[in-house]
Amino acid sequence: MGLHVFLLFFIATVASMFFLCYVRGGMEPILVMVLIGGLGITTLVFLSQLDAGEFGGSRYAGLKYDKLHLNFNQPKILLLTGNTKLARIVGEVLGSASGAAYWDTPFQVCWDAPRSCSQELGTTFAPKLLESFLNCQLRYLAFYQEFNTKEDLDQLVKKCSQSTVMIVRTSRIKIQDVALLKSENPYWKMSIVYLLQDPRARLADMKASARFRNKAGALKTFNKKSYQTVIPNLCSELSETVEYLSGHARIAAGMKTHSLRHEDVLLDLDQEVRQVLRYINLNMSKTTENMIKKLEFPDEYLDQNPGKEIDLTMAEELENSEQWKTLLTREEIQAVETDFRCSKVMKFGGYEFYDFSLDESS
């Protein structure tokens, strides 16, 4: 708006100068009228193009993109997870429930291309992105459409604002940030489902991938000493989350939280999904039931459908569920277990401390 005011002031000044020249007899009347008229038309065209974002900056800078498509009756379910294969599966299964519109990691483009995100949306701050998305802001949906889907923008608006319930899986957003947003948006019907994982397994996943994100969110290479940096940050983040999940930290009014363990999902996906769906007041669809059956009993599915492709992620994850015991060094395991914050997390999750005497006896 400041640029608009400046331009109008500049045009008015130039027009005044033309008029003074005319009054003093320095210009023909018809020439003054043509110049002022042309200047006015050029100004209107320029301002309209500026509103449309055609002069650099964001392509979605126009005022129309500020529009929010709010649905005060729509429950919003946030599935907060790590970036694991199992987390993706849990999201897809829950997202197949009756009446649900599922969005998988809608902010990923901002982690992968922060410059583009900052230019088009004006921020890469995760809570701000979440607020724009949950309020179905047209600017965010237009940006999302550009990078994530071939769906028509009107279809995205309907999916976002007119579905019975919105389920969003995301990472790098903390419960305390969501609680703050909920207090600023009291009309949200908000629930959080948190997928908890053994902190030693979380560390092992980072080590296996050979990279991790530092506190600022930048990707770093995981080396022999990285655990000394990673563990304090990891334990601090998990401990803060557990404070909310356990009820020790005050949650925003009207916001509910529910947790499920990564390990329990591997052992009985059907039971864990049913519990979560009861919690968020959704029913299993036939698609949900079929997905669970294929994931939990791939051999049966292959017998009934020979030659069909099957997702073996559940079986592979179950087989590797305790791989942290061999991936991590003794020092890394002890560093996690002796951190007082991770100790609280392990107690909350029911994770037992590693018995090193088993290694000595073998």
C-alpha cells in the first residue's frame, strides 16, 4: 500500500507541474489535457499490474489472494510425525477414512525451496505457513497447486474448506507452536495426533541417512561427533512435546492431543488406527480396511492377487525396528539415555534402557 500512495503522490505532482505550465502560458491546453490523460491511464494500468504481481516479487501479491475460505464447523487434525516411511503410511491410512481430506506434508516445498517460498508467500516460518493453510488462504493454495498438484485451484479450495474433516501430516512443527496458533484462532476445532518414536531409533535414522537438520533447519552431514550436537536438540524437542502430551504443559483451550507409539503401530496397525479414528470421531472406510489388510498381511494379499504390486514397508520396518542397537555406538546410546530430557521421554513412552551386560556376555 505504501508504494501505491507514493506513486499516486508522484503522479499528482507531475500533473500539477503540467497545469502550472499551462496557467503560465507555456503549453497549449490540448497538449496539457493529452499529457495528464495519458499519465492517468498509464498509472491505472501500472497499479492494476502491480496488484496482480506482474512487476517482480510474488505472483500472488494481489489483494484477491488474501481471501480466506473459512469453515468454522470443520475439524482440523494435525498428524505430527518424523520423516519416516511408517509416518507416511499412517498418514495415508488415516487420510482414507470416510469424509477426510488428506494433505501430506504440504509445506515440504518450503523446506526444499525456501527462496521460492519466501518470495511467493513472504515467509518460511512454519507456524505462519500452517496458519495460512488451515485458514485455506487462496495465496497459499495457489502456491501449493503450482508445486504439488495438477488439480484446479477451485477444486483445491473445495477440498480445503468443504471437506468433513481436514487431516494434515507434517514435520518440523512443534505442539507449542500449534497451541499458540490455536489461541490466536479460537474458532479452529483442532486435534493433534503425535507419532512418538524411541529417541534412540530417531538418532539411528539420522545416522543411517548420513544427514540431519540443525536447530536452524539447515541440512548437515552426520559424522562421528554429530551425536554430540544432535542429541541435546532432539531430546529438548521431544521433552517439550511430552510435556504437552502428558498434560504437564498447558494446552490451548479446545485443543486435544493424542499420541501413538511408532513401535505399537508396527505391531498392530489395525488396532492403533481404530483408536485414533475413535479419538477424532471418524469411521473406517472400505478403502481404509483394505489398505490395512494389504499392509499387515502382504502374503495373504499376494496369494489372492498374484502378480500385483505390494507395499512391504510395514514388514521391513518391523524387521528393522531394533536396528538402532547395532547402528549406534555404545557412546551414542548412553548419551541419549543419560540426557535427563530423553530420560523423561523414554519413561513416558515405556522404552526400556539398554542392557549393555548382554553385549559383554555374548
